[in-house]
Amino acid sequence: MSQVRDRVPVRSLAEEQAALRRVATLVAEGAPADEVFSVVAQEVAQVMHLANAAVSRYDDDGTAMTILAVWDDRPHGFQPGTRWPLDGRSMSAEVLRTGRPARVEDYADLPGSLAAEARESGLNRIVGAPIIVDGRVWGVISTSSPESPFPDDVEDRLAEFTELVATAIANSQAREELTRLADEQAALRRVATLVAHGATPAEVFAAVSAEVARMVPADGAALTRFEADGTVTALGGWTSAGGYVYVGERYALEGTVSGLVFETRRPSRIDNYAEQPGAAAAAGRAMGWRSSVGVPITVEGCLWGVLAVVSTTDRPLPHDTERRLAEFTELVATAIANAESREALTKIAEEQAALRRVATLIARGVSHAEVLDAVAAEVGRLLGAEWAGVHRYDADGGVAILSSHGNLTTELPVGARPVHREGFAAAIWRTGHSDRIESFDDISGHLGARGRELGVRSAVGAPITLEGRLWGVIIALWQREGPVPVKDAEGLLVGFTELLASAIANAESRAELDASRARIVATADATRRRIERDLHDGAQQRLVSLALEVRAAQASVPPDLGELRAELSRIVEGHAGVLDELREIAQGIHPAGLADGGLGPALRTLARRSPIPVELDVQAETRLPEQVEVAAYYVVSEALANVAKHACASGVHVAVDARDGILRVAVRDDGLGGADPALGSGLLGLKDRAEAIGGRISLESPPGAGTSLLVELPVDDGNQ
């Protein structure tokens, strides 16, 4: 080096030292690397009286280099930001290979991209010195000349600057690394905060796209997910100009950076969207995309999707974009896993809440139709379906719609019986398993035609099995474009089918129990009538005949037999008492007057016989079904008996009226109150009798405030 210095003029040495000090000052002040590179290129060219100078960086894999800064007064293709493959012999390739300065005196016959551009730009001679950072060849400082030969010491003089550049790069990289880590941590915190606050996955994906684009930096970013059918779905995106409109769209992998990642499982890039086929590339071009870089997102060990950034200019994305994205995808994968876990938990909670709402309705004993309608509404809401309904199968596989909820209630009303031989429900009837239709476009026959007529795009159905037999099916329909949007729609339906099966079984059991109770009550009443009739036509008539015979015998006794006449008189009186008691027993078994005169006269008879004064108000003088009249009679009879035995009341009010298909019987006293059906007051029997014919009974008996009994009995054809 000293020999070289001996040949350099003193003035040149002073200029060179001044230039080095200026660069060193920039480095010491922490100037950005881009600024240092630009100043170095200018100082090298001016101090060394060269036509141009450039600073370039090698890719990590050594296959290409990117020009970072250029100082030149002539136009040529080696401009900042351009990336050149090291695909042939060149000065740059030789510097990278050897780690030492190198020169090429003539590019005329050399192959490769760099050689071709050098010839095109008229740069025949090129010399460069390596920039060594952390013991490896990081880049190269170079100069070129159209014709003039270089001084012998040009490589050594360039090396003076490479040491300063290496120091600047090391310092800058350290600062950039700290800044990058801080930026990534800040981005992670922002995304993690969104997830922690319960943001939707769509909000998380949009935020991730924006954060990544700002970090690279890039003109836009997109996050996509691979689907089981070989397509890719755009889940979120961001552009510097705004207006990312493709969220939710599905595309074939053709012509996408996602497709390249899917094939290689490695980071990939597309340098020119103008040459790419397919709908996705067309959508990218519509948004002004020129190039893109994508890296795989792996969630729980599986390839989940792609995080990509895009450029809308001719300048390609930075050479280290893949590395920076790859470092960030771990954060993205964590955010995605957390968001999906939260979404899954929310989905489970919503499903359980929906099932609880239906179960509550069932426990309250609402009508069968209300339960079915609630199931259809809950299924439609959870699946986001445009229509949902419950169908019941006939013995031959025909179906009837029992509940209909959503956009198609007019076309698919309750009670309708769709053609089933070729229908969706028919397929489930034949297999006994859940089924789905991803698209009606390819379905032939009546089913396809009917689906397209209704505007249905996809469908899913699950069977309802009751005690080993196929009872019905729940079906959900979507009118939006695309296949069934819920992956485990069948699994969600299973919860409702099981609940419905239990509800149906319980309802049928209750119906059978109610029918059995009604038969028992009817049988008991018929038995009571038969016993009352047998007593009236048999024992009572014989007692009356005997009474007449005794009276005839009494009348024929001579006057002198006074004691015999008196004895017969006592027999007649006792016989009359027995007959009255028998009539009371018969009346208690079954009120004979009820069948003849109806409820009103029978209740007036009860009121006259009551030891407690009764105020009777009967507004139902027309004849009612026999079971209703008998039940109402026994309600009043038992209530009056309880008042007489337990209430210590001074009066009783009985009101009977029939309206709106309901007979209401109200009995109220002013006694002690405190009546408890569990203490054997006879009210339990009344409750069973009322409920056996579909009625209900309620009791209010606060201590010291009397007792009020209300019974409501349905008056319909079922009680005739």
C-alpha cells in the first residue's frame, strides 16, 4: 500500500482523505444506509476522477444482486433498485466467488444478463472491490468505463472506501435490526390487542395485512387461506390507495403467488403479473399490481395459507422481503391460531346457547309447532343460511314441511309436500346419513331444476332418528354464490337433531300418557255411572218396594196390636233413612241429575245441600261435553266439601262461565286459607282429572286470607 501511495499525487491523497472523512462523519452520525451508499458512490467517482461508481448488494443465496446506489452522468440500465441475476461470468460474480477485487476488461464475448446490459450500455471495462461485513461478502463497490483503461491501483483505492462502507453497513444493520425488532414487537402487540379484545378474524386479517405492508415496506398486502377443494380464499388485504375489495373471494391457484407457495412449500415471488394467467392475476392487475412476494403460513404444523406483499411500480420489492415476511409469519400464525380459537369458542358458545334456548322451550312444554319453528330459526341463524326447515317423513319416504324459516317461506310453506322421489330429502331417506350439495349447477332432474328455480346455490341436511327409525330431516339452504360456507354444518345440525328427537319422543310419551289418563278417567266415570244406575235400578228400587210392603203391613195391623204397629212404624222410619243414605252414596258416585239436566241444575243441587252458604253464578247454561261437565261438577263438589271440613268459612262464591273455548270454574271462600294439596285435601285428584282432559288448575291460599281455586277446562271436539 505504501508503494501505491508513493505514486499518488499529494493533492489526490488529500482529496481522498477528505472524502473518507466526510463518509466517516456520516457513518458516525448514524446516517441511513441509503444515504451513505449514495454519498460513497459520489465521493468515489469524484475523488478518483472516475466516470461512475456504484454500490450493490448480493442476495443471501448468492444468485443475484441488487444495485443500491449509482453516481453517473450517463444513462444506462444499472439503476438503483434493479436486480440482476449472477448467471454468467462477470466482475460481480468473481468478487462474490473470491472475496477479492476483480476486473473485466472486455464484456464483448461474455454470456449472462450483466454482460448483456454492459454491452447495451457501452460499458466494456468494469472493476470492483468487495464489501466485507461480519466476515462475509456483503456487496461490491464498482466503477466502469466505456473505453479508457483503469489505473493499476484502482482496486486498492476502492478498498479504502469499502472499509468505511462495511462499518456503515454493520452499524446501520444493527440499528435496522433493533428498529425492525421494535417494529415487529409493536405490530405484534397491536395485532395481539385486537385478538384479546375479541376482534373478528376478518378484522385481524386486515390488520395483519396493513402491518406487514408497512414493515416491508410495500404498496399492498394480502392474506389468503388454502381450501380443501384446491382453491385459495382472500381473507384480508390492504393497499396504500385503499379499496381492497376481494375479501371472501375464492380463486383457483393458477397464476398466484399462493399457488407457487402451495407447490414448493417455500417463499416465492412473481416478478410480472402481466404474464400470469387466471382470474386471481386479473384481479391483481385490476388493482395495479406489478409484482409480489409470498411466504407460507403454517398453523399447528399444517400449511394454512400465504402472507403476500405487492408492488404497484416497476421497482421490484426489496431483495430481503422473503426473509422479513418469513420472520413475521410466526407472529401471524399465532394471531391466526388465537383468532380461530376464539372464533371456535364463540361458535361453540353460540351453539350451546341456541340449544339451551330450544331446550328451555321444550321444558316449558310449549307446543310441538313452536319447538320446530324455533329449531329452524336457530339453525338458520347459526349457519348463516337463507332458509332452514324441519321435514317429517311418511312411511314411504314422502316429506311434509313442519317448520319453515327464512327467505323461502313463501315457496316452501309449512304443510307443503315437496316432490320427494328426486329431492334432497329423498337422498337422506335412502342413506340415513347427512348429506350436502355444494352446487346446484351440476344437479340434473327435478332436484336441480327446483333448486335453480328457487335460486339455491348449496344445501346441507341431517336426519332426525327416533328410537331407531328415521323420523325426519333438518335442511338448510344457501342462495349466495359458492359451496356450503360452514365446514362442519352437518356436525352442528346433529346437536339439534338429537334435541329434537328427545323432544319428539317426550311429546309422544306425554301424548300417550295424557290419552291413558283420559281413558282411565273416562273408564272411572263410566264405572261410576254403571254403579249409580245399578243402585238406582236395583237396590234403591227394591228398598222402595220393601218400604211400600212394610207400610201396607202396618196399615193392616188391628188397632188392638198397638205395640206391633209402633214397631212397624220404627222399621219404616229406619228403612227411609237407609234409602236416603243410599241415595246420597249414589249421588256421590255419579250425579244422576247431571246427565239429565246439565251442569247448572247439578251445581244448584250441590249449593242447596252445602252446609256453608253458597253464592252461585253460572254463565254456562248450554250443554257441554260430558267429560267437561263431570270434571267441573267434581271440582265444585270437592271444593265445597273442603270448605265445610277445613276452612271455617262463612260463605263461598262459585262462578262458572264458558268463553273462547274454555270453561272456567272459580271457587272462593273467606276462610282460614293455608290449603296445601300435599296434605291430602283432594286437590291432587282434581288436578289429575283436569289435566287428563287438557285442563289446568291453580290454587291461591295465603294463611288467614281465604282460598281461591281456578280450574280451566278446554271445550272442544276432543272432549266430546
